[in-house]
Amino acid sequence: MKFLKIFKASIAVVITASCAMSSVQANSVIIPKPPVLNATAYVLMDAASGEILVQKNADKQLPPASMTKMMTSYLATHELALGNLNEQDQVPVSIKAWKMGGSKMFIREGRDVALIDLIKGIIIQSGNDASIAVSEYVAGSEDAFVDLMNKHTQRMGMVNTQFKNATGWPAKGHFSSARDMAILAQAIINDHPEYYSLYKEKYFEFNKIRQPNRNKLLWRDPSVDGLKTGHTDEAGFCLTASAERNGMRLIAVVMGTKSENARATETQKLLTYGFRYFETHRLYQAGDSIKTLPVWFGEETQFDVGIANDLFITIARGAKEQLEIETLTNEFIEAPLNTGDSQGTLTIRLNDKVLAERSLVVLTDVTESGFFSRLWDGIKLFFIKLFGGEG
């Protein structure tokens, strides 16, 4: 493939600062080693970019305990968003749901409960009984619901997760990983933001029983607004938490700590480190014109290219001015062009490391011009190529 000259964006350090200045800037960005947590596994992820900032045993398969319920609540809100269910649907409570042990919402067999109340019972009260009731209502049975859960893990790219139930109740072959829990939290936050506010609720009362959210960070840190705790003897004390400060959102997952207080304290260490030393930038928005290119044989003589989805990057604080942005695009582009066609690549680098690479796509259709216009373009293009021009 032939390419046009590399285009460097105005923020690229190679064209905005001397070599000496670049060296000073690079040396000024200093980040300490991340904290070492007293936990079996942990991950710190930026919610927008998906960048993993800190990790230990991120892909180790471990019991997720009640953090499993994040998938249960995700599927319930997903069905609501699709219009397949309604918040005020009256969900029957089966004997199985009513008898379920562990943490409970205290629903009663034979009664109907509004779906939205059951979802709150799952998220805030960690109700095993509510999880069973929702799973049966959504899919007909818990087994069918579990199959749905695992299909969504595949769709999300949760490669180290296998669910055996909707609650996180100990079961052979029921496992997940810190990275996968972060991916699931990211989906909850980004896919259905209209329901994410439920995860920051500190209390929920049902059947005259008021229970607190088990996420202690909701009381300790005002920037924390989710997500879910988990605990069994095998799993230890686990927590998936998210916080937002100054427009930057982080997700922290800690698995296998020794106590309820420890999981909150260790998670707080990750969040503090991430917000202190990193920042996230949206460099480009989907549909924005990044470059205008010439086109041959078209009704128009030029067209715009951009990217299909917003581009976020997470980097060390103060490093933005050191970013290098380049575009490589096809040299002789001919109509017709369809929206979404790839016509090159966008690459983001920092200190020679590629941070992101995206296809540059056509933003609007370009139709073919009439016969005589195409004939004239053909003659011009012939001589341009013959004498090595760039068009």
C-alpha cells in the first residue's frame, strides 16, 4: 500500500518542542511503583479506556462469591433496556428462591415482587433469594439463566469466567478473575448508565427490613459509587469498586483479602494511586473529522476521515504533551466511497510505545461523478502517477 506523508498532530512533541525540551519533559514524569496489596489478586482499570494500570494475578481463576451477582443484575437491567421487561413487572417468588440461604432480601414464597425492587435487593442487599427470583423470571429457570450468563461472559471477553449459579454460592467450577470482574463492571457502567446509580445506594428497605450496602467505601470515600462485595470461606473477602474524580473513572477489583475492613482498605489504596498518578483523555470523538483527503472520480473532490468510536487513552499525569499522533492514509483514493470504509490508520505513541491504533474510516458517502468528469480525472491521474506525483 502506498501512503501519503505522515501527518503529525499539533500536540506531538516532535513538532512542538526541541529535543532538549522533550528530554526534560520525559524526565519530569515520575511514577512510583504501585502499592502491593495483601490480597490474592487485584486489578486497577480505567473505565473509559480499559487500560490496566495495576495488576497482580489478574487472570487467576478464583471464586468470585457474591460479585457474581453483578452479572445477574446486569442481565436484568439489560432486559429492561431492551424493552423485554418492565420495572414494575410483578415477579413471583418460588419456594427455591424463598428457601435460599446466605444473605437475603427476605422475600416470601407465593408473593409477587416488583422487578425493580428485586434488582435493588440484589445490588444493595446482596440477596440470594432475589437473585434466584430474577433468574427464574428472566429465563424460566436458574439453569437457563446461568447459560445466558455464560454467553454474555463470552461476548464481553471474560475468558477466565464460568458461572454455575446466579448468586455466587460455592460450587465446583464456578470461577472468575480480577480482570474479568473489572470487564463486567465496565459493562455495567457503560452499557446501562441509567441503572448504575443503584450501586451507590447505601440502604434499601423491603418487607420492613432495612439493610445497608456492604460496600464500606460508599461511606468512606464520596467519589466511590459502586459496585459489589463478595465473601465466602473459599473466596475470602472481595470487592469490585468504582470511583469518579474530575471526570476520570477507575474500577478496582480486589479478591481474597482477610476481612471486610481489609477489602475496603486495600481497594482504597488502588484508587488513591490511580487518581494520583494517572489521567485519562478523550483524544477524538466518534465521527469527528481527523483529516481531509482528496478523492478521484467523485462528485466531491475531497472527503473527511475519522474513527468509529471515541478514543480514550490513560497515561501518566503530565505526559500528554509528549504524545505523538500520526496518520497513514492511502495515496490515490477513488470514488465511490461508503461511510465506514477504511482508508488508513491512526496511531498514538508515547516514548515509542504504541498506545492505540485505530482505522481511519470514511465519514460520509462519496458518489461517482459523471462520465466526462471521470474521464478528465483519469487523464490527470495517469500523468500524476506517471511522473511520480502525489495528487
